[in-house]
Amino acid sequence: MAPYSFREHTGELKLRLESTTLEGLFVEAARALAEIVAGDPGSWEQEAGSQEQEAADAMGGDTATASEVRLEAPDRDALLVDWLNELIYTSERDKGVYDQVSMKSLSEQSLVAEIRGRTTERLCLPVKAATFHGLRIEHAPSGWHAEVVLDV
Amino acid sequence: MTKLTEFRTLSPVIHELPPDPGRGMRVPARVFADGELLEQIAADNSLEQLVNVTTLPGIADAACGMPDMHEGYGFPVGGVAGTRAPDGVISPGGIGFDINCGVRLLRSELTEAELEPIKEPLVHEISRTIPSGYGRRGRWALEAATLERVLTEGCPFLIRERGLGSIEDLELIESGGCMAGADAEAVSERAKHRGHDQLGTLGGGNHFLELQVVEAVLDEEAASCLGLRAGQITVLIHTGSRGLGHQVCVDAVRTMDRAMARYGITVPDRQLACAPLSSPEGQSYFGAMTAAANFAWCNRQVITERVRDVFERFAPRPDAKELHLVYDVGHNTARLEKFDGETLCVHRKGATRALGPSAAELPARYRSSGQPVFIPGSMGTSSYVLVGTDAAAELSLASTCHGAGRALSRKAAKRKTTGSEVRKQLAARGIVVRCPSNAELAEEAPLAYKAVEEVVRVVHEAGLARRVARLRPLGVIKG
């Protein structure tokens, strides 16, 4: 069972999440977004002449970054959408790839988490936002499953 | 599940699903497409999404789907809906996250033969000058007070007070580059932070800047009115309100999702979250959305000025240094517009306003032709210039399509081609490409889109807009 995967959608990006716990589902959502933000190194091709890209390369090493997230929402669907949108905003603000999550508390309507990761000069953030469209969070005997459409 | 067989064929290119109260439909769902495009549209969930739009409180006339319609979230991309002001709803999902994403066309005095020897360095220099790519920051970090004026006053502020453009530009931007009702205070600090250093940047995804040649003039009189002639070099800019607009939409969907119960509103898809336009939530979003629209016009204006600087340096003759604006028109907006004496809040999500010649707010020079509309093809394929018709007011709330429309998901496109293959194919056709990412190049490959010719033919035959000219790409800078 892949903890997260990206599914077909004509115009957008559908994210499928799986975990044994609800907390795990939220952690996987962060990891999936971090993978997108970090970009696939193999997919990038250096074009000659991009001054900013060259400058970014010259700056070299990434540095560690961390942030605290506190959210309240009317239900867990809204909480997952808010969580992803918070991560999108924080990633863009910090030029950060947040792939580690320490969940301090999580309920149906609130969460407190510490997110950690690294800054990058090659931020790749094609995701504009997480949406409610087709959002599903299910608790089955096999574990927790969710699908969320991201606007790209 | 909405089936094609439920639609009545009103003409070969107009199909309508009558309102079904059992599904909560308040008005018909009207789709502009021929048989082939209709089949493509029916292949994803866009018809279902259009039916969902017909349930919005206060919706008037019909929910319209353009021929480039495809599945989005909440609204389909290529969807149009007008709700009765002041108490009909406004739905941020009906405008989208990239508020006032749009297209502007510039015309030069250069010919293709004159461009050829300088094409490669010119494209290269433009790509160095205009930051592109996801989350990229610009070269101008706005102070809070300046950003406030950009949001509130739009292009007139940039042009009159900062000298970024000519006075002539103002009448050639939809709404003069400043939509009334902007409220910078309704724009969150987060949105302002995301946007403060992004003015003058292309962004990523399907955003691009293209050098083109007018390959064919299809309507001499209208083309002449727009200052276009065969063989002329043009520049097309497609971008929007960047992170600022995205955050405005995120904030508003969140607010309205929590407010709907208070107004007794239920929607079939939570992404259609909405509130009465007259409510505090509706007014706040309208003010913020309008401010983001002004930001988008300013973004395209700053990019235009940078391209003009490059052209001035590269022009092979003194009288070919200038780039004149043909028009700038958005395709992700909500506007208050009058139809039959009634004021509607017209949501256009991936749809372009197309005013006919008799529209009072058109600049004088376009009162004989109608409003210019630009329909970009997919990367490397032709784009079209059209003009609006008076008939479109009744047919589609004065709206037309906005592009070719995706046919394949990004993933499916990458299974069918690679970025390096796309580069080779474009190079073989003499098209210079600048795009940092092979993956994104593959995602935006021509095979991922519907045939723009067919989409444009349908809007022409349906009477939503008239074809004026076809533009062939020579150089592409992809975000």
C-alpha cells in the first residue's frame, strides 16, 4: 500500500493518501506536498543563461527550517484542506520543503504540529491550493484513505 | 450522472439540458460544442460540474459551458454563470485560484524576416529578463504602501505615477486596468506577502510568453481595426495574479465554507462554497477579488514594459522598436454586468468576456469590430485573434472560450511524450523554446490539448465571437 500517490485528473492533480491512522494520513499529505515542492531532480534541465538559476546554484547548500502550525476547522475534511493550504503557503513563504511532521495534537477539528524540512533555492510549487472538490476521507478496516484534488 | 442523451440539440453547436428541479437545477445547462468536442467534454466530470453550477442560489439564464470546457474543481474550467445582484451568490470557486489570469497581445512593426536573425538572442534575453517558474520572485519587492496602490488603483497608478507604460495602454486594457470596487483591506496579509515580490513574473503551469507571426488574416476589416496584418510579429503574454490571487481565493473559500449554513445555502460540491454578494462575506471577497484582478493586470503591464525594453535594444531599425498593446482580457473573473436591465454577477472560470460592437464600454477604436479576444493554442500550435459579437450577450452572457482546453491529464501527457522530444519537435519547426523543466514541457505538450482550431470554429459558428487572424509561434518562454 503506497502511503501516497498521484492519480489522473484532466486539469488538476488528485492526491491519494493511505495510512493506518488519521494522524498518518495528515503526515503523508505533508510528505506528498514536500515531494512536489522539492521537484524531481531528473525532471529539471539547466538552461544556459538563466541568471537567477545560476545565482541560485552558486548559493549552494540548503539550510534547515522549522515552523509550527495551529489550525481549527469545522470538520476533518476542512482540516485536511486547511492543512494542505497551510503547507503550501508556508512552503512558498520560506522556500521550504517540509517533509517531516511532528503532530503534537490532532482531533476532528483541530491540529497542532511542528513541521521541519530544508530551504531550497529551487522551489517547485505548481500547486495553487487544495480543494474540497471530490474530497473523501474514509476509515475502513484496512486503515484510513483520502483523496483530495489539488489545483495546479 | 449527467448523460449526453439528456441534452437537447438547439443547433449543431449548441446543446441544452433543461432544468430538473429533482437535481436542484434552477436554470438550464448550456454547452457550446460540436459532436466531437461534446464527446470529449462528456469523457470527464465537467458536465456534472456544470449541472452543479445550475443549483447556485440566484443563478440567471443558464450555466454555460464553452467548447474548451474540461473538469475542474467546483466549476468546470470553461464555465460561465451569472447570479442576480445583489442577493444572488458569489462563489470564489467560480473564478478560480488564479484570479484574472488572462492574455494580452502586443503588436510590433517587425516582420518575420527581420526577426529571424535576432530570434534566438531576443527570446533568450526576454527569458533572462522575466522570471518564470513556480513560486518565482520578481526583481521588484513592493513596499506595503505601493502594493496597496497597485491593488486599489491598478494600471493607472503604474502608468501615470510610475511611468510603466503609455496612456494609450490604459484604454486597451479591459476596464482600463482597474476594476471598480477593489478593497485592499480585504486582501489578507498572507496574500499581500505572497504577492509583494511577484509583480512582473510569469509563474509556472500553462503560463507563457510567446513571439508569434500573423500567419493568416481571416477578417481583413476587423484585423485592420486591431492594427494587425499578415507577416507582422506579435507578442502574447499569458499569466495572472500569482500567489496573491491564489491566497485570496483560499481565504475566501475557507470563509464562505463556514458561512454557508448561516445563509441557509447548501451546494452539491463544497468547492462551490458561496455567500450572497450583498453579505459581508460576499462584499469582502468581491473587494479582495477585484484587488487581485488589478494586481494581475499590473503583472502583465510590468512584463510588457520589460519586453518593450528588450525589443528596443534588439530592433533592427528605429521605427520597429515599439510594441503597441492590442488588448488585455482576463478569463478568471467575476464582474457586475447588465443584461436586459438586470445586474448580474457574471462568473467566468476559464472563459473570456467577449463584448460586441454595440457595447458602450469598448474603446472607440473597437466600436466597429467588437472587443478583441485572444485564444492561445497549446504550446507550439497556432493562437487565434477573435472579436466579440452582440449575439453573445444573449447566448452566453457575452462570453467565449479561453484556450484549447486540456484533453489529457498531465500524467497521461508525460506517458505519451517527454520534454526533450517536445523540444526537438518545436526546434524542428523553427520555434525557439526556453523552459527550465522538461517535465513541465511534456505536461504542456500539444497532444495534451484539444485542437484549438475546432474550439475556435465552434465559437465562430455559434456566433459567440468572430475569427480575425491566426498567429503562428516562433518563440516560447514557458513559466
